[in-house]
Amino acid sequence: MILKNFFQDRNKIFFLVIVLFWFAQYIYMPFFSPYIVLLGIPASIVGIIAGSYGFFQMVLRIPISIGGSIKGNHKSIIAWGLVAVILSCVFPLLSESWIIFLMTRVFAGIATSTWVSYSAYLLEGSGTTANQQMGKLIAANTGGICIAQIVGTVIYDFVGIKILFLISVCTASAGLFLFLRFSAFRNNTHGEIRPSFSIQSLSIVLHNKNLWVCSILMALSNWVIFSTNYNFTGVYAQAALSAGAVHLGLIAMVYQFGSVITSLVFSRIGGKPLPEKNMLFLSFILIAILCGITTFCSLPILITVQFFAGINTAVVRVILFAKAGSNLSDDQQLMSMGVFQSVYSIGMTAGPAMAGFLFEYSNENNLFVFFVLAGFGVAGAILTLVGFKPHERIN
């Protein structure tokens, strides 16, 4: 009976699809970059492979947001995103060439581009509960990632990475099956379908200073996070600290655990006023500090500090997702999310690529690379002080 009631609740199914979507993409991620490095692929190529994930999000998110605004139905966008996840995990089952691994991350990037539809759907009409809605969304996002990394850590040594890819295919297929049960998936406010795309609305979005500040701040955060936690922290731990598969899984899992807890806290806070500027500033400073001390840590301490890195990342994500374009009207929210997510994908693209080249051409000077990345956290703190101004939402 409980299971039946669950599958009759549209919102619960929606959040389950989110969990499956991210589970499929991250069950293999703690082991992906270290695995392809062990295959003999140079660090610079590894950085390009990792950066391709963000590049296609940067290119596709604005067109997807405009297409969603015109059509007014997100079902096809989200469904095709799940198909792209399936394809991204089929490719590495076929070969171990760097081109195949590049295609894996390209299709993962295409899939993640559809995240704009998930976030815009929850933001429209949210008003003062935007932080709460983004807390729920990011809790489902990081929850799926955290569960994936727990499972991956437990079974990787027994089954290897190819079985993890196969599990990803099955999980994304299950999410697609559940999602196709929706007859339609329209953004709406007070039961009415929102206005469609217009050039005037796009112009207003593109001239919104608050949106651009939030987008650049998120790009700086992603520059650090996707260079470190999602890619080269594991490579460094494996090469310099002799980390095994369990350690790599723990590094990723503890990071996501901190992020999940923080996101859940935001989802419970609701519309209560928060010192958002101070929280953002402190989070960027701590991101820089944690990045700077990475190469001075023993393996147990490196694993432990990932919890605090996860907390900082969640604070930045929730606040910036909620505040990006928050002073725009409902019919402009999807386009603002497209711009926001496209700009912050620059950090996901350029960060890993830059880190890969720095690692290779500095003769794997870890201290130098991580200190350069810490500078992007400092830049985020400075921009927060001079440019971030929380706004009340205008409806």
C-alpha cells in the first residue's frame, strides 16, 4: 500500500527520477579519471575529456531553455536527457580508447544540459520558498550522487568499472520508464501554463546584472570543484598518497554526504531570511583554504576535509540557484536558468582542462596546481563582496 501511494504521488516520482538520473551518471565517477590515467592516457587529454562534460552544457543550455519556453512542455527534454545518459554509459562498454571516453563525457554533458528543465520547473512560482525548493532539488541531486558513490565504492573492487557502466545503463533506463508515465510536464503558475518565449523577455534576461553575477560566481565555484573533487583530487590521492579504490570512493562519498546534509537543511528552512551574502563569502574562502591545504594532508585527513568541501559547495549552489534571476518574472525563469547554467558550465569546461595541462606541464607539481585553483575561490569571495546583492523575487 505504501509503495502504491508513492507511485501515485507525481512529486515523489519526479524526485525519484532525479535520484536515478544522477545515480546513473556518478556511480563510476570516483574511479573514472584515475582509471583512464592508469590506461596511459596523458593528464592533458584526461583534462580535455573531463572538460567536454561542461563544454556541451555551456553550448546547449540556452537553446534548451529557449526551446522549453517555446514548447511549454518539458517532458521531451527530460526524456531525451535520460536517453543521453544511457548512451553515455553504453560507449565505454565497447572500447577503451580515449575517443570512446571522450564520447562518454560528451553524452553525459548533453544529458546534464537538460537539468535546466528540472530546476526551472521547481523555481517558477516558488516566491519566497525558492531556497527551500532548491534545497529539495539539490538534496535529490546530491542524494542520488551520494548513493551512487556508496554503491560504487562497495562493489568496484569486486566487479570493475565496466559493470558500473552497465548498472548506469539499467538505472537510467528505469528512470526513463518511470518518467514516461507522465502524460505531460508543463511549467505553470497557479494552474495556468506560463507565457511562451519572446525576444523582449530574452533581452530582459540578458540585461539582468544579478543573473550575471550569480552565474560568474557559480562558474568560479565549478572551476575549483570540477578540477578537484570530481577529477584531480582522486588522481592526486592515487599517485601521491597510494589511494586504492575504497579510498577514492570515500573521497567522493564524504564530499557528497556533506553536500546532501546541507541541502536538506536548506529544504527545511523554507522562506526564512538568511545572511546569504555572508554565507557565500565564507564558503568561497573555505573552498580556497581547503583547496590550498589539499597537498599537505595525509590520506585520512584528505578524506575528512571533503565533508567540509561538500558543505561549502552546497551552500554556494543552493543560494546561487535560488537567487540567479530571482528578480525576474515567472515567464523569464526558464531562460534565466538557461543563461545561468550555460555560464557556470564554463567553469566545468575550462577548470578540468586547465588543471590537466598544469599537472602535465608542471611535472605533476601538485602544490602549484592546487594553489592556482585556490585563487579561483578567492576570486569568488571578492566578487561576492563587491557584486552579490540578494533580491526579492518580483512576480
